[in-house]
Amino acid sequence: MGDTVALEAQLAFMEDTVRALDTALAAQQQQILRLEERLDGLWQQLTEQGARLEAVTEAEAVALPPHY
């Protein structure tokens, strides 16, 4: 009977551990999704800024200063 009690205690501990790991995994997944959204936003901003920079650079290359 002692073995049964020990096995039940071990099973209860394992079930608690699985629940805790499941909670942690769900929280990590939510954080990953938020970080992916932020990364997409930053990538879009970087792309837009690069396009604006290219437009300014091209305009400056075409229009030479008056002293040339």
C-alpha cells in the first residue's frame, strides 16, 4: 500500500508540474506573438524610412548646388 501512496504522490506532483509548464508555455507563446507584431511594425518603419532616404538622396544627386 505504501507504493501506491508514493505513486499517487508522484503522479500528483507530475500533474502539477505539467500544469505549471502549460501555463508558462502559453505565456511565452503570447509574448512571442506580441514580439512578432512589434518586429513587423519596426520592419515596416525601417522600410518606409529607407524609401524616404532614397528619395531624398536621389533628389540631392539631381539638383546640384549653384556653385558647381
